[in-house]
Amino acid sequence: MCIGKHGGKARKAESGLSGLDKLSQRLGLTLDLKTEASVLLDWAKEAGLAESVALLLADETKESLNVVAYLGAQPVPCAVVPMGEGFAAALGQVLPADRQDGTTISVPLVIEGEVVGVICARRPASAAISAEEEKLWDATSGIAVAILRNIQRYQSLVQAMAQLAEQKQIERLKDDLILSASHDLRSPITSIKGYAQLAARQLERGEVSQIGHNLEAIVRQVDQLNRLLDALLDVSRIQVGKLDLRCEEVDLNELLDEIVERFAGAAQAHQLRLALPADRVVGRWDRGRIEQAVANLVGNAIKYSPQGGEVVVRVEPAFGEVTVSVEDKGIGVAEDERERLFERFYRSQSALAQGLGGSGLGLYITQGVIQAHGGRIWVESEEGKGSAFRFVLPICAC
């Protein structure tokens, strides 16, 4: 155990080793890392081992640690601890010091001789850690390692199963893409051909003034064709896990303001409203992809509320993440269809019944973009009353 001291007198742990039995009953109920980590950290805090505690895990490169869970004082946002020179000092900066004479404790998590994480804690002033506390910290470390092992084994099993099914999935994707392409591309190609033939006849008859209108129509159909091709390419990239992100610092308030302003000019029957927090929300994301996802949700909100009404784009930040919602008062979605909305090529029965067009790819791509950033997306809806599509993004997604 690595301990960075800032002076003071030790406080005896309020819970002994007997409390580990209760802890073991609370763990193992899920294979979700954040949930299990929160239970463990909550126990460490209840046992009097620390006032604030955070769990940091190594990234894929094994070169730095990132905060995945915490209790008590909020860690420094987007804190990254390089695993090299100055490692111990950097750990001491993860949790803010709310007192000058506090003690920083860093408990390494080691699997097969390799440091895979650290439990970092702040506690009241302490000259030394008692023998009982040291045993409790060692036990906490052992439990954390066991949790990580179980989750790693589970993830390895899931990955192996995914690899077995990957070839079949790719073959199904090819079939779906061919079917979709033959259907969705036929309409713009037919329109382009028709407008071109009409323009050619007008040229033969000397009706030059009418040709410009048909050429503009051809340009619109070509743009639609390009959008469909881009969507099909995105679907294939998402399916094989190759949706690359170009991450940069993004001002989310500014980006959403631009999107809402762009749609407001074309949606005359709708009232678009942007609900932003007082402070700017800035994070690391692929700006183009986030714009693509939000624009798709706003476009859907307008399309699927044909009678008009209010469309609200809402931003709600929390520590380490932000929630974005797009809410409408449109046709809504039946309860038994909500989960299927994010399947590729799926169209809801209410949309089909009202003749609202679409390829059934937009929400699938939007979900792929959000998941590529480490986020999640879901829908809350009531048929006939409207929908709210929400997604959560980590502030430091990449």
C-alpha cells in the first residue's frame, strides 16, 4: 500500500473485518463495473477508511489511469494520471484537498504482477494507519481485484461469443444492405433519370428557360442519393466496429445552438426551443458525429410531429457526463415498439400508417455514434402524445 501523508493523527476504523461478510453479500449481483465499484467504495467510506474515495483504472494503453467511480468529494474533472514518473504525486491531486492536514492513501490493484488500477482516498489527519485499517485496505484491494477478474472473464466470454457470430452477422448485413440499397436508391435514381430526360426534350424544343428548374431538381436528388450512400456506409462501419472518431474540444452549447437555428428556419409549423444550463458544457467528442446524431433526432422530432408544436432540445450536465434530450409533441411510439426503434431498417407502425418516409437507418446510426463515444441512448414515449429521445455522453469521451 502506498501512502502519501500530510501529517495529523490516525482515526480508528469504525467497522472491523467482520463487516466484510455483509459486503460480500452486496457484491456480485451485477457484472456492471460502475455498480460494483460504487458498492465497494460505499463500504470503504462507511467503514471509516476515508471521507472521499475514488477508483481509477488503467486505460487500454496501460499508460494512464482514469476515474471510473467515486464517493464523497468530486475528483478533478477528466482527471488522467500518467503511470510513470510523478505517478504518486499525480494521484494526490485526483481528490481535492478540503483540509490542509489530510492524508492521501493510494491502494494499488495488481493482477498477474501488473498494476491495473488504484483506489485513491482522502481521510482526516493521520500520523499512521492502524493494523486493523491496513488489513481492511488489503481486503478492499483483494475484493476489487476479484471484481475486476470476474468482469474481465465475463467480457472475454462475451467477446468470444461475438466473434463466433461475427461472420454470420456480416453476411446478414450484406444481405440487408443489398436489399436496402436496391429499394432506397431506386427512387432518387429514377427521379434523376426523369428530370434529365425532360431537360433534354426541353433543350431540343428550345425551351431553355425551363431547363434550370429541372437541373435544380437533379441536384436535389443527387444530394439525397449521397445522403443515402453515406448512411449505408455508416451502417457498415458501425456493424464491424470501425466508426472512427476525430475527437476535439467541443462547446456543446454552441453546437446545439447552431443546429437549432438551422432547423428553425425550415420548420415554420414548429417552435424550436433550446434549454441550456447557465455554464458552458465543454467536452472531448467528435464534433461532426455529435452534430449528425443531434440533427437526426431534431429532424425526426419535426418529421414525426406533422401537426407542428414545440420541439425542445435540453442539456443537463452532471459530474463527468452530460444528458441531451430532444422532446416533441408528435405521434409518439407504441410501448412494444420502443426497443426496436434503434434496429437498422426498422420503421414504426404509426410512421408507416401516416405515410411518413424514411430509410429506418437514422436512429441506428445515431445509437452507433453515441455508443462509439461511450454513451447510451433511449426513448421515452407515449403513443399520440409525443416522444423524448435522450442520450448521455461522458465529458471526456475520447
